[in-house]
Amino acid sequence: MNNVTSQKLSLYSVLKIRRDDFNEFICGWGAAVINVTVTFPINKIIFRQILEGVPMRAAIGQISQEGIQLLYRGILPPLCQKTLSLSLMFSTYEGCKQRLCLLTKNDVLAKVLAANIAGTIEAVLMPLERVQTLLQDWRYHDKFKNTSHTFRYLLTNYGISECYRGMVPIIYRNGLSNLMFFTLRDQSKVLIEVEDAVTSESYVLDLEFSGPALVHLQLIFSRQLFSLRAQSTRFIIPMKFTVRQVRTGMVTVSDGKSKPIPMRLHLSMEVLKLQREDLEAANHNKPPLDAKERMVQITRQKVGGLGLSIKGGAEHKLPVLISRIYKGQAADQCGQLFVGDAIIKVNGEYITACNHDDAVNILRNAGDIVVLTVKHYRAAKPFLQKNEKEEKLDNVANGTAEDGWISPNRQGGSPRCSHSRQSSNASSSSMQYKRWVDVITVPLMMAYVTRYIFGTDKLRRNAFEVRGLNGARTGVIHCDDSAILSQWLKYITDNITGLTHLQMKLYNRNFGVGERIEYMGWVNEAVSNSNQPWQSYRPRFLALKGPDLLLFETPPCNIGDWSRCALTFKVYQTMFRVMRESENVDERQHCFLAQSPGKPPRYLSVETRQELLRVEAAWHTAICSAVTYLKSKTFPVTFNSRSAGLTLEWTQGFTLSYEGIGEIAWRYKFSQLRGSSDDGKSRLKLHFQEPDSIAIETKELECSQLQNLLFCMHAFLTAKVAAVDPTFLTSTTP
């Protein structure tokens, strides 16, 4: 019996050898074989340089003269030493760290102790290093025949103590190097978002699990796994990922006209929920009809713990299933867990590959507030309930309890205790508990957030609203002060940005290099109305895709929507300008202007300064991508009363050639341009400086597409600056 409230770990569960220990040992062994085999000749050259005091060429010459047959002389000691050393280092460190974490509850202390333990065990292999040194020295080639002969000579003439001389410094070295290596390795995994995976290739039915009901369960889940295998050649279970934090807090909500009412905000990675407190009887007879994953938060009780039992585990080829929920305890009071729920994650960590004992330990040490990700299996519930009834009879007769997570109130097994417990459960079934009921659920994928009164430039005081793609709206959410408001806005916008970025990555898998999306997000466009003295605002979904600036009425929800955008502008023929605060036309902040020839300028704004900087950086990136993909652009001009073409070319710069004969009149690099001026109609003057002169030469042109030419020049120059100084793309507007 595994007790939910017990915080002590059995010595056997801590010290027993696990499969992971063996896997780490094999990984270390394989890494060492590759390392020694590839680097042994290089290490031999280094050793010869140190020993003989000769340059690298001389050391290579000596080894070449000795011949290929002596190139790998002495490889056996380092091969034995490295394979054993790295195998012990990996397996000892990982095994000790996991066990010490369970015992000390301190990750830093566990890492330090595990690194030093692994380093001490590695030091046992010191004699192999001494033998390697002797065999690599050419002066002892005739004295020592091989590894075994060298060992016998050392032990016979000097004893075992000579082999371990200098052991203390080596222990210090090993401990510090192990600590640095594994700390940097773990941090690197986080930075590059490495996701480890376990591949399951076998779906053999395991009939050793006791109880006829659970034999049927084996069959049910094995069929599901076989159906998955029919769809894919491998069944992969992700083992590491970023923990998704759930945030809650009290706010008041109104429709913008009536008095606000108190509600609770519940923010997860994917959705924002508005919840109200309600009194409901705990009822676990109506599990969810669908089989979607759900996130449930439970607060552990001092008496009774989580109040649930589990069955299954990886060793039985079954998920970790909730087999019983105890009336009046934590799992029952939350009202969101059911018999037959499979626990997929605990506080964001997958446990689908854990065996039963490990799952119990993880749940025991999950803290006071536990977030479970569960999925209901309707087919499992009848078998679990049947098995539960059979075990209840056995428990009453034998005074035993099931193998799971249970309440301490059930530790007695007498018939009298059972009778009183049933009476207590019967009375508690009619009790009512306070719980939070979802009123509004807004999906955060590409959701719209604003602090302004919708369609105006009027900023709400300490309030905001969120609108989802499905039409769901939160109403006006009021906060007590500006600090709380800023926190909620940051958390919500960060989640929206993360989800939008993920969707952008998925879209980019379907687009070529020159069509990739650099930015997606909501903006507000000013709309002038002749019937009113002020301008209104409407939401627009802005996207920078390849060479295009796109403005959607609603976000594109599939690949086909990208070809149905009503407003499209070429970024290399559009001027982007961030408005200064003094240039704002009304009370809207964080505004910018997008102007394209032949089209009315678009006056746009975003909600925050950070979002404006993101748009600006994405614009510069889109400009660079579009220009490098475009390579050149030619405009018809008149020069010296002759028709010509002015070509802006990524590699050559400005090139003017006459029509018909293709004669090049002049060519200048972009770096030679010192300035330009125009009359706003068709005349343009370009001022160039010769490479070896301070004189400025002016070229006067006439162009019917003057604005197009100027905007395109600006785009090419921006891309050139970014190519010379890549930090330009990450710079911010002062």
C-alpha cells in the first residue's frame, strides 16, 4: 500500500538499480570509444611535443617514421580508462543526482554531491593513465611489450601505492570538471530547447498484472497503441518540455456600462478563463464525454493528501490511471477528476513513461498545489470500478488496502471501520463544496487585447478586454491598481505572442525561403469619417510575409487564407516610419505610418512600446529578406535628355544604362552615395563621391515613378546597412 500522505521514501526505492542507470552507462561507453579512437593520434602528437620539447612538425615526423603499426600503440589503456571513466561518470552522476534530489529536496546540493561522488569513483582508474604514459614514451618501446606487461612491472617493482600517487588532486579535478560539464550541458539543453524522447517499439501484452479486470485493461490500451502504430512507424513520448504556469487572481468584470462584479481570472498557456464561485455537490458519476486533455489544479490537504488512488504504470504497459477518489478529500472537492482519468503530466512533467512506484513518488513530492494534466478513458472505468468492489471485500476481510495512493483514514481494515467509513461517505456525498465554475473561455491563439475603449482613442483606467478568434469576449476587466494591471497584461500578451510565434513557425513550413513570415499581430488602423470631427479605429491583423505587408480583417486560419488578403503592399516600395509622440494625431500612443505610392497612407498603432519595437525589428528583417531575394529593380528615367534605365542592384549598386543599345553611362556603389534631393514630382538629384577624390559628382534624373524609386532606394540602403552591421536589425528606436 502506498500512502498519499507519507513523505518518507523507502530505502529500497532509492537504492535499487534502474533501467536509466544502465542507459547512462552505455551512453558514456559509446562516447568514450568514439572520443579515444578519433583523438588518440592527436593526443600522441601533443604528448610527444611535451615530452621531447619539439615543434609540431618534428613530432609528426617522428610518429611518421615509426610507422602506422605503432600509431595506435598504447591505445588499450586510455580505451579501457576512458570507457570505464565516462560510463561511470554518466551513470554515477545521473543516478546519484536523482536519488539525492529525492533525499535532500535541493537540486544544487544534489548536483555538487553527485559530481564529487562520480569524480571519486573515476579516480579509481588512475593506474591506466600511468600505463598509458609509459607506453606512449618512445624511450620505453623496447622495455614494455604491452599493457599487461607494463602493469606487472609496476606492481612488482613499485607496488600499488605508486599507481595511485597524486590521487587527491585528481579527485578535486574530476569533481570540479564533472560539475562544470553537467551544469553547462543541462543549461545548454534548456537554451536550445532540446526535447528528449523515448521510442516505444514493443506493444506486447503483459498479463502478469493481477486481477482479471486489469487483464482486459491491458487489451484495451494495447489495441489503442496498435492503432497508433498503424498510423506511424514510431510511437514517441516527449519527456522534457517547458513547464506551463497557471496564474489566477481576483478582478472585477463589467460590460462597460453596468457595475463591475467580482470574478476570478484563470490564465493558462492556451486560454484565459473568467470564473465565478459556485456551490455544487461533489459528483464523480458524470465524467467528461470527450477524451481531450484537461488541466486540473488540486490543493493537497494535511489529512488525506490528494485523496486518490492510482493503478497502472509503464511496467504494466498501462498509463497511470486514477482508480479511486475518496469522498470529501482534495480530489473529490475539486470536482474535476474522475475514475478512469489517465494522469499524463504532474506540474507540467510527463509521467507517461514512469513505472508505478516512480509515479507515486512524483505525486508525493509534487508540492502542496499540484497541477495534473489528465485524459479520460471511458473504457477503463467499468473495469476499475469492478476491481475496486472486489478489493473492498478483500480489504474488509483481510485488513489490507489496494496498491495505490490512498487516504490515511483507510489504514484500518476492520469491518467496523469499514461500516463507519461507508456512513461517512454516504453523508459527505450530499455535501456542497465551493468551486470555481468557468463562465467565459477565450482562446489566446492570435487573440486581440486592448486597453482602449473599442474603436476610439480613449484609454481605460486600470482596465482592459480580450477578444478571441471564436468571438468570445471577456468584457471589461478592471484591476485594483496599475501594477496589477501591468502584470496581467504582460502575462496575457506573452502567452498570445508565444502562441502566435508557434503558429507562425507552422505556417512557414509551407512557404519557401522568399515567402517566410516575419511577423504576425494585431494593430489598430485609424479610419477617417467625414461625418464626424474625430477619427475612429478598427482592428487589423498585420503580417509581414516575404516581400509583402498584409492587412487582414481577421487573422488567416489556414494556408488558403493567405491568398485572400484585401490589402497588400510591397515592403521594398513602402515607407515605414515610427511617429514621435509630438506627431500623434490624438491620444493613441505607439503609432507608426505605412505609406506606399498610389495608395493612401495607413496610420496604425499598437498597444505597447515593446510591441512597436517588435514590429520595427520585423520590418527591417523583412526589408533585408525581400531585397536580397529581389536582387535588382529597374526604373525608367531620363538622363541628359535620353531615355535610360536606373537599376538598383544588390551587388553592383546604382547602374544607369541607355535604352536600346544597353550602354552603361555610369555606375556607383551604394557606399558612394552621399545624399539626394528631389522636387517631390519627378526630378531627382543623386550626389556621389569618387573613391579616390573628395569631389562630389551630381547626377540629375527625371523619373515618372519618383516615389517608387525613392522608397526602393531606401529599402536597398537599409538592407546594405544591415548586411554590414547585423546588429542594426536588433537596434531599437531611441
